[in-house]
Amino acid sequence: MLGFGFLYAPIVLLVLYSFNASRLVTVWGGFSPRWYGALFRNEAFGAAALTSLEVAAAAATLSLVLGTFAGFSMARFGRFPGRLVFGFLLLAPLIVPEVILGLSLLLLFVACQSWFGWPSRGMLTIMVAHATFGGCFVSVLVRAQLAGFDRALEEAALDLGARPWTVLARITLPGIRPALLAGWLLAFTLSLDDLVIASFVTGPAATTLPMAVFSSVRLGVSPEVNALATMFLAAVFVLVALAGWLMARQERRRQTTPRIRPI
Amino acid sequence: MTGLGRIGRLMLIGAPFLWLALFFLLPLLIVVKISLAESKIGIPPYTPLLANGSKGLEWRGTLANYVLIATDSLYLRAYLGSIGNAALATALCLVIGYPIAYAIARSPSVRRQLLLFLVIMPFWTSFLIRVYAWIAILEPQGLLNQLLIALGLVTAPLPLLNNQFSVQLGLVYSYLPFMILPLYGSLSRLDQSLVEAAADLGARPLQAFLGVILPLTLPGIAAGSLLVLIPAAGEFVIPDLLGGPGTLMIGKVLWDEFFNNRDWPVAAAVAVVLVAALALPLLAAQRFLEREHAA
Amino acid sequence: MALLEIAGISKRFGATAAVDDVSLSIERGAFYALLGPSGCGKTTLLRMIAGLDAPDGGRIVVDGTDVTRLPPYERPVNMMFQSYALFPHMDVARNIAFGLRQERMDGRRIAARVEEMLALVQMAGYERRRPHQLSGGQRQRVALARALAKLPKLLLLDEPLAALDRRLRAETRLELIGIQQRVGITFLVVTHDQEEALSMASRVAVMNRGRLAQTGTPAEIYERPASRFVADFVGEMNLFEGELTAGFNCLALAARSLGRQVPLPPGTKLPEGGAAALAVRPEKMVLSDVRPAGFAIAAAVSSISYLGGGSMIHFTTERGMLLKAYVPGAASDHLRRGMAVWASWPLEAGVVLTQ
């Protein structure tokens, strides 16, 4: 329990202090939403947030496609040439330090630009970088869920005359929907949260939210950032609660559906 | 399912494979290439490896950047500092994380789900913000010092921020979930009757732990340790926000080399050496995680 | 004095009483079987004796020592787990030596004991194998050797044969009896298989819903079941439910499902008017195509199952009650489906049950 206190105390304090009327951490100046007002008037944060959301949505979608392909291949194709290398390529971006991913991708983009004059660095390059490691995360989730998925369902569908691609679309993908949803959301949050890689691969045109937060945080504690963090946490909390509620409802529905009795 | 046809399989494997080759492998090769170049002022800020010289195309590569890294003690200290910090953080995560993972694995089903959720939850909240949250706590005028003074434990604020202590705290705090999850995976698969059999055969709790539980959860320990060690060794945000002038970590050195000194070739060489140092642990990590998948 | 004395042991899991006020005593050297359907509390009782579960009340005394509050590692009792629970990271020899090492026995004696145990279970030469390299039957032997290695005062065996296939089960049953006789250690076996319990044990305790239903020798349990539950659970049985009434010159049972009186064994002394059941084993049933003298029930054969050594005949009375009779040999040469038969039994073969 002490361990969970350690994990959550800083977050709780942060939320508390976002409502502190005083600018100083030392002083509790009473309850006030003033920093939320200040946050909404902060145009730099607003623009950065918009950039981040756009990048994250695109990166998450691309991650979902790549990660589902990869996770499916690893879970279902058994041994194929290059499987070991493939597995390594899927795992490495998850643990290789971010500075290395950032630096190497930047150097690639710079080289591309000098060879082909494209792409100019900005939202597109951030999106590509984020899709790369986001896809790896999605593949882990998809692979894990496929491992627990009853293959007899697929075989039954094949037996009933469905073509392999139909089975994939009508049986397998709906069966792993939770992993797909979780994968997209995870890729989205990771992209929204990334500072290091985005800092490397961005150009002068695009500033993401973590970059804006970072430059203000480097100067010390900022109440506006507290307010921003609280809103971020609230959004995550609402999403998680919603997901929990949806799953509980689905579970209830499954239980109330009359079962077919064995003859 | 094998009925997807050759083209289908090729597409499902090939698209992500190509993507990763293009945006993960190729960039690493380019890093190696640029680490052999010299820095110059211009766009791009490095010299080409092949250039037209007096005798046609000439090789202009140089190992100067590596020589610099090897001779300037700053880099060596930064590498050792990173690995030392990461290793200590890994050990601390293991010591703190093991009891937590054990408690979760032994909880009744409903509570287990809740606790697991609480461990995973930090993944969904901002890393940057969680590290930042410690600043307000550790500052000289921060909450922890205020609390300690109010309790009469200290008279003057302790220097908690911008030193080795705060970096270590930040690393452990941020990477603890990465340790707990694989440990939990290993522990939840551990057959409880093995522990009971050990007790039945006369093993006291500590002996049962050392003789049965620990050896059987080694894969989880290895996976968790590597998942903490490797990224922590290259960490930038934590040493930057929580570290002080004495904090030398290679991730921060690389960042400064790149953004402040604008010396791309040296930054690239620093990265190459780091990747080389981490390659072995990385391969080990894949082995252990693949085995976890198979189980 | 008995080796194991259990007095008033209870254990609740939430709202259900897994073991409810059970008292039991087991003599030294016995091969004792605890028999019952799954969920009857027999495994919980075993785990409490081993010290793996703590009882809510009652006492457990092993060889004169109260062990109720002792942790498992301080009890002179070892257990063979249903899953065998062999340590996968140790080879066979180290598995067997595990308990001895905990006692800090010296290396040479350990090696000698391991060798002795492997010989006992006929697994000599398998010292260096890992559990996953062994077949199910071999694992079972290693588990037995490991649990015996410390020469416990009492060996607990949780469904020792459940994971084996049918053929191996029969062989292993005989081996277990032989090993028990050789080492002279008291065995307490938990099983849901009545055939296993009756064939191996010197004494059997039948459990139902956390309580002891009956204890006795296998023959007593089979021949003289004390309750409807035991009669029904152990072996096949025909049960006639009804009310005790006065017959011609003795007590009889007005059987509801037959709509007629059934004679009780001579000398039955029970008050008239109470509810009771008469139990008759299928092998005591006599079928004939002509009406025998005395009591008989008219019925028609509904199915014949050939079982190898004999045949189980299912037949239906005029009121539609389904009964069974076991006849030696293949019965199909003189019985046909739909054939009218008369069923009767020697009156002393019936057992009157009031519980």
C-alpha cells in the first residue's frame, strides 16, 4: 500500500495545488480556479495542444494499422523467415532510449531532405516518429489478446464456409476489439506525452504541448502547468471510467442473454 | 490461419516490417554514418563522407569523434554515471516492486484487477508531468521540507532537489511500473501448490522464497530489470528536471551536444556507443520477453 | 493411542462451511481413505492436517502432539499433492532431497536416502531428469518418493491417482498398497473414486457437505451403508422410498414409487409410521421370467449394458420406476429389451435406511 502511496501522492498533490490561489507552493492561498483561467488565455499552450492532438490522432491511427498487422503476423503465422528479426524490431523501439530514437530519426529526415527535398520537418515527421513506436505498443497488445483468443471460433467460421479474409474481418477483428481500442488510446496518449522524440524531429513550425510545458517547467513550478496536468488527468479519468462502465455493461448484457441449453 | 494467401501474408508481415526497417534500422545506420563525419557550420551541419577531392571521389570519414569520446573524461563519466544510476534504480525498483507484485498476485480476484489497474494507470498519464510533480515536493521550500520542519525533524530545509537523490527518486518512481508488471506476470503464473509443497517439506518462508519462488520468477525479474535498466540508462527528462550540476547522464549529454553545441557528429557517436553498450541487454530482453509470450 | 486424532475441526469459507465439526481418529499403520464427492470438504480437511489451511475451531493431534497451531514446516506430516507440485527447476534427485535439505541432513545420508526412495518407487536411474521430461506416471512416483523421503509419521495423498489414465491407475493402486506395507507409514488418501477407496484402504470415511457420513471398513461401508447418501454414493443402488407400516406378520415398507408394500429384512425393529428407505444392490437383484414364490415385482427390461464381467440390466416397473440388476456374464442370450420379467431379492440383502 505504501508503494501505491508513492506512485500516487505526487499526482494528488499536483491536482490539489492546481487550485491554490497562491503562486507559491509554500503558501496555501485558498481555493481558486484562477490558474485554469490563465491556462485558457495562454495562447502558446492552446496552439501547442491543438498541434499535439492532431499529431496524436494521426499517429495513433497509423500505429493501429501497423501494429495490428504486426501483432497478427507474430501471433498467427508461426515460423516465417525473419521472424526473430521482426520480433526484435518490434520490441527494440519500446526500450531503446528515446534520445536515440529521436536523434536517429532526425538524421534520417535531414538526409531525406537533402536528397529529395522532402519532407520538411514538422507535424508530419513527428507523426511518423510516433507511429513507429506506437505501432510496436499496439502489436504487443494485439498479440497478447490474439494468444488468448479461441481459435476454434475461426475454425468454426472456416468450416461454415467463410473465406479466410471474411473470417479475419467478421470474427477475428471483432474478437480483439478491446485490444484495438486500448492500442489506439495507448498510442494516442504516448504521442500526446512524448517530449524527447518530438523535440528532435520537429522543425521550427511545430511545437507540441509537452515541448511548451517543458520550456515553462524548466524555469520551475508553474501553476498553469498544474492546471493543465489536472485537466489531462481528468480527461484520462473520464475515459477510463467510461471504458470501465462500457465493459461492465457488456458483461451484464452477456449474462442476461439466455443461454442455449444443451439438448 | 494460413488461408490468407501468399500476398496476404506478405502484406501483413511486410508493411510493418518495411516501416520498421525504414524508420528504425535505417536511421541507426545513418547515425553510424554521421558519427564518422566532421561537424561544420551549415545545413546539414556535418561534412559528407565522400567528397570530390583532387583525385576524384575521396573517403573523408574520421574516427575523431570516437577518439574525443574515449579521451574526454566527461563522456566516460557520463556513461558510467548513467549505467550506475540505471543499475541502482533497477535494484531499487526490484526491491520495492517485488513485494508489491507479490501482494497483487496473491490478492483475491476483484482486488487484484483494481491493483493492477492502479499500476498500469501511470502509463496513461503524462510522464513529463509526473516527473515535474516531484519538483514541488522536493524544492527547498517544497512540501516535503515543510513537512519535515513542521514535524521538527530538521531545522533547515534539506537539499532534496537537483542532486543525486532526486534523480534516483525520479528514476525509481517513473520506472517502477515497468518492473512490477513482468514480475506480476511471473508470480501470477507461479503454481501456488509449489510454495505449499515447499512448506510441507519443511521449508520456512524465507527458505521457500529463496529455494522455490525466486528461481521460478527469474524470467520476470530479468525482463523487468531490462525494461528498467535500458531506458533509464538513456533517460533525459529526469536528469534534466530533477538533476543538478553534479548529475552526469549520457542522455542529457547527448541532448546538450545536439541542441546546445549543435555538434551532430559527436552526438551521433555518443548515440552509437550507447546503442553498442545496450545491444547485449537488449537482445537478452527480447529472449526473456519472447519466453514470457510462449508461456 | 491413535496416530491422528481430529476433534471437532471446522472451517468456513465465507458463508459456506467447508468442514463442519469433524472428529476422526486414525490408527497407526492404517491405510485410511477419505471418500466423498467433489466439494465435500475432504481436501480442505487434508490441507488442515498438513497445516496449509488454518481451522476455525477444533484440534489436530499427531502422535500425541497438538499440531493445530503449528505451521506446515514444523509438522511431522508430508503431503503428495494432486498436481504433484514437483519443482520444475530441480531435477528428480533434488526434488526428493528438498525436504531432507531443510532438515540439514548431511550430504551423504541425503544421497543414500534419495537412492533408497528411487528404488522404492522403481525410478532408479532417473536422478538427473527434470519433471517436464517425465511421463505422468513417472511424475506421480517422484512425488510419492519426495513426500516419503522424510519418513513422516503420516503421509497425506490428495487424489493420488486422479491424473493417471485408467490402466495405470489400477496398477498404481496395487503399488501404493505394497509401498505402504513396506514403509509402514500411516497413509491418509483423499479420493472421490469409491472403487479406489474400497480397494486400497483398510478403513474408509465417507464425507458429505463438510460432515462425516460414515466410517468403517470397506465392507461395512458397502454392505451396511448408514445413510441414503452413502448407499447412493458408494456403488450402484436401488432405493425404495416409503413409510414403515405393519405387514402380514412383520414390518413392511409402503413404497411410494411402486404403489405397494415391500417386505423388510427379517428382524427389522423400527417404529411404525416413520419414513424410511430400503436399499438393494443391483447384484442382489434376481430376475426371472416366471413368477417366483413369495415377493416379486413385475417389470419390463428397458436396456441391457454388457460390462465385460457381467451385464447391467435396467428395467421399469408397472408404475414406471427404473431399477437395475447386475447379472454375471452376457445376459443378451436369455434377456431381450421389452421382455417381461419378475424381480426379487433375498430379504436379508436389503438395508433399511432412516437417514
